[in-house]
Amino acid sequence: MGLIWKTSKRELMLDSPVVMGILNVTPDSFSDGGKFHTIDRAVDQAAKLIDEGVDIIDVGGESTRPGSLPVSADEEISRTIPVIMAISTRFDTPISIDTTKASVAIEAIEAGAEIINDISGLRFDEKIAQVAAESGSGLVLMHSRGEFGSMHNQEPVADIFADVRSGFQCAIDLALSAGVQIDHIALDIGLGFGKTFEQNLALIAKLDSIVSEFQGFPMLVGASRKSFIGRLLEGVDPDQRLGGSIAAATIAVLKGASILRVHDVAETVKAVRVAHAIRSEI
């Protein structure tokens, strides 16, 4: 039997990789900002993602693109909670709330979300661990560096693998000490957050070394439309990075990723199916 990732509502079987579809209800996200900021548009997009085979819908109300400004918890709640309520009422697909604020996570769980996706790995608000423990939600702990406004312009560390490993261990320890069950935790290497171009590539190329060290924890990779892919493709706009995103997702699967966080669900679902079949024969 493969990995099982538990949420507050179900057990997700990770015998084959699952696809987490991005649904940003923000006016300023780097790729899809402003497209789904009304409830009707967001629900329509959720329906589209489900038709395309998505396994999890990740709803975010605060952009973390380079240069973005933080928003208040109240603003984040007003953007995300009506959308989560509408989606959870209509569909049974697992919903994740992409937030670094415990107050937002509480509201999201009550509205129907069952996973908390924290890009700060509990660094910005440790109370998120308590919310996850009390609700039984799934918890994604992402590696990042710096504060909200400086995550994308940190001086690079010499050994990114050592930094990711130590960051993961610190976040896991915090979560477990708050009462989060170990089989509710997933990890995210945090591509694009405090990493150089070369370090992003290396983390995908050698992902298996991190996966082997943190066996039992599903590994999430979110390479979709990231700037390092744009750089490899001669600076094309985010919505022109599909081919590069698929390539990164495919290699991530071959290197042991269990969850792919993506914008382009239909294409990724097909690519992941093939990559997993090939990985099974290695």
C-alpha cells in the first residue's frame, strides 16, 4: 500500500500522484489574478477543474508573487470563505485553503475546507498547527525563507538541500508538538521561494534524496508556471509556460512527488498518469 494522507473528511490514497488545482480568488496573483474573484466565476472554474480530473482544489486569497503586498485577515476571509462555502456545498472534492493566518484557516475549515496549505511552514503563525490539530485537517508545510515581503529576494544559502531539510524538520516538530497527527502532514519544497534559478532546478532533479529522508510524508511540488520555467523558455509569459510546467511535473513524479500543485489540470493529469506508469516499472 502506498502513502495515505488524512484530512478532516477523508483519507487520500497516494498510490499514484494526485493533482491539486490552483484557484486564486485574488486580483493580483502572478498568473491568474483577477480571473476568478467573483463567486460565480470561482465556482465555474472549480467545476471545470473537477471535470478535468482534479483531486484537490486549493483556494487562495492572498497573492505571494514577487512584489505583492500582504492583505488583512478580514480581506482574505471575505475573498475565500464565500467561495469555499459555494464549492463545498456543490461538490465533494477536497478543498485546501492556501493561507498563513490561523484566523483564516479557522473560517475556511468551518466553511468546508479540509486541508490547510501554509507556505510559511508555520513560521508566520504557529497557531495554524493548533487549528490543524483541533480540526483534524490535512496540513501542507512548505519551505520558504524570509518574511512575507522578503521571501523572493533573500540572499541565497550555500546548501539549499540542508536548508530545506532543517526547515522541514523544524516545521514538523512544531506541528507534532501542537498535536497534529503525523499522517495528516505533507511537505512542499517551495520552488521559487528563497531559491536561486539553479537551486530550483536542483531541488527537482534530486527530489528523491529529500523524499527518501522524509519517508512517510507526501511530497508536494508546485512548479507550475514559475519564473524559473519562464527563464528557461526565453522569458515567455506565465500562461505560455505549459510545456515547461508539464516537464517539471513529470520529472517530479519520477523523483517521488506525491502531489502536484498546478494551474493546468487537464494536461497535468494526463502527464502524471503516464509518468506514474513509467515510474512503476523502474
